[in-house]
Amino acid sequence: MTDGQTVGPRAGLRERKKQRTRDALLRAALELFTTQGYERTTVDEIVDAVEVSQRTFFRYFASKEETAFAVQEMVESRFIEELRRRPAEEAPFEAMRRAVLCAWNSIDEAIEEVVTVDLHMRTFQMIESTPFLLAAHMRRGVALENQIAELIAEREGLDVERDPRPRVAVAAFSAVMRVTGQLWGRGLDPSVEALRSLTEEYLDQLGPALARNWRQQ
């Protein structure tokens, strides 16, 4: 029974060590990307900063690009999880709105365990200003929109290939998210709470913006 009593703690220790190594590689990569540029940074420089081998790097990340989007991937995954949990009676757009706000409520501490909020903002700015990464960001956005549209269609019992409403709703939602992300990236407040508040404000304006006549009477 002694072996059985030690397997759990040892396995837990190994997993924590792996997570620390992954987090260290991610922080080193993002710091290098944001200070000297993504394209000028090599994997050798990243592993040298953490004092591990290239083999170790590729054990955790498939490429430099994956490290650039690692934090964003955390946020997107949390949003999808929250959207799956939303009550069936919620309208699609309200479900997306509540899911993204709930995701931000729960993800900020998880992000800060890996990177500082300042580094997260600088990474966002770096992606927006790096043509290769911006193109990758747009491709990832299309794939995410398709995933969300399929999920919304499933919630509503619709065929996403026949009914345009899921894709239209997700396209509008995603456009607001892109705008708020860009505004946050240019803003003076780098906090996750600032991004959450800006997102909520703009999502709340989507309905009135589409429904009303904007002309002054």
C-alpha cells in the first residue's frame, strides 16, 4: 500500500513542475516578443531565458505562434465553457453576452497566475501590430466564430447551414469583441476589469445601435 500512497503526491508534484516550466516558457516568450519583436525572437532565445532545451519547449508548444496566442486561448476556452452552461431559455445573444462576462469574472486570476496584466496588454498590442500574427489572429477568429455559431445553432435546435441567424448573431457579437479589444489595447487602463467593463458597455449598445434611427430629430 505504500506505493499507492505515494503515487498521487508524486504525480501531483510532477504536474506542478510541468506547469511551472510551461508558464516560465510562456512568460519568457511573451517578454521577448513584446520587447524585441515577434519575428526577431528565436526559440533558442526563449529556451535560453528559461535554461531548458528546445526539446522541452516543443514538448509544451508546437510553435512560437502558439505561445503568442496561449493566453487568448485560455480566454476563448473559458468563454466556450461558459456558453455551454447558459440556460436553454436565454436568447442567443443574451447567452453570449452573459457567457463572456462570466468568463472575464473567472479568468482574470487564472491569467495573472501566468502573466501580468501589463504583459497581457502588451501581447495584445504586439499581435495587433505584427502582420503575421494579425493574419493568424483573423484566421483564428473565423474558426472561433464557426464554433460559436454551431454551438448556438445546437442550443436553438437549428441547422447552421440552412438558418443564417446563428452566424449573423455571432458575427455581430464578434465584431463588438474586436472593437472593444482594440480600444482596450489603446487605453490607459490595462486591467482586465477595464476590458470587462468596456465589453459590457459596448455589448449593451448593440441592440439600440441596430434598432434605432440615429438621426437627430
